[in-house]
Amino acid sequence: MKKTTLILLGVYTCLAASSLNRYEFLIGVQTGAAGMFYGYQGYNPKFTTKAQSVAIPAGAEVLFGVKGFRLGYKFDYKHAFVKEFVTDYVDDTKGTDVTQQVDFRRNVFTHFFLMEYAAKVRTKKVPFAITPCLGVGSFNGFTFNRDTGVKTKYKDQWKSRWALTAGLNFEITKRRFSFLIGPNYTLNAFESKLNNTDRGFIHSVSLNLDFRLNLLRPRW
């Protein structure tokens, strides 16, 4: 009986807060365009391997907000088209610098705990907000070499796979729907399983387009 009372009280509180226009429950999808910059640092011998590529981002979000403060989950996927790897040896006696032409696909799946704040800008016609965001999480994924047909999973190669993301979005809201556009940066970092001294990163810079639906009463 006590448990049922607590559940009913929680439901009533959410409904009351919604009617007072205090809460948001947002679900959304994301797309856009991105550039991806890969780097790997080895130490025996000392070398760096780099690759630059264009990428297509996609994702989904579930956020709960109170008065503009939002917390929730974000899934981020990026598909990159890699055409060249450049390996630069620090000590040229250990090897020759190599530029390799490839037909390579990189797939990165990242899970974030996302935090953001929508700062409303006073306008007469269209509800508008500036919405910075910050997220921390982990990632997985795989690469596919179209030349050889070989698929390699990140979990078999890398350990300590963590990620950070940050962005500044501009948000337009119309009743239950909102549209966000803005620059976002994501860092995916890792260490090699084979060589404990080797580590790398993936930097992604994107222009994100987000479409969201507020399942509770609109804030505006």
C-alpha cells in the first residue's frame, strides 16, 4: 500500500509540474555534417599515424528538463570515409614515412550522459534559446577496409575508450516541437591493447541539426 501511494504521488507530482509548465521530457533525432580527424601515437618505434575524412553524423536523444536545465542520454553515430593514411616516423632510421591510399570506412558508436541549458532569448514572434551542452561517455565501433574486405572491431584493438562532447546550439521552439542547429565537438580517446604505451584519438567537428518533440506541455 505504501509503495502504491508513493508511485501515485510521483505520478501526481509530474502531472502537476507539467501543468505548471515546469518540466520537459524531450525525445529527438540528429543529423548534419562532420569532419573527422584520426591520430595514433606509437612509441616503439616512435611514429604518428594520421587520417582526415568527411563523416555523416546521426543520433538520438532522451532528455528530462526543469526550467531549461536538461539531463539525459544521447546516442551518437558517425560514419567516416577515409581515403588516406599518413605515417610519420620521428626517427627516420627506424622506418620510412609512408602515405597509403585506402578505401576505408570508420564507424563510431558513442553513448553520452548529456547535460545542457536552454537560455531563452526574449523575442516577440518565435521562441528562441541559446543552448550550450556538455557530455561524457564511452564508445565502440568498427572499421571496414573495402580493399581487403576486413572488418576490425574497436573492442578487439583498443581499451580505455572514453569520450567527451561539447556544443553551442541555437534552438527554435514551436509548441511541442523544437529545432536546434549549431557546432559540436567530440573527442574519442583510447589506448592500444597490444602496446600499453600506444594511444590515439578521434576528433570530430560537426554542424548538428536536431529535431525534438516535447512529450509534456510545451514550455513556451
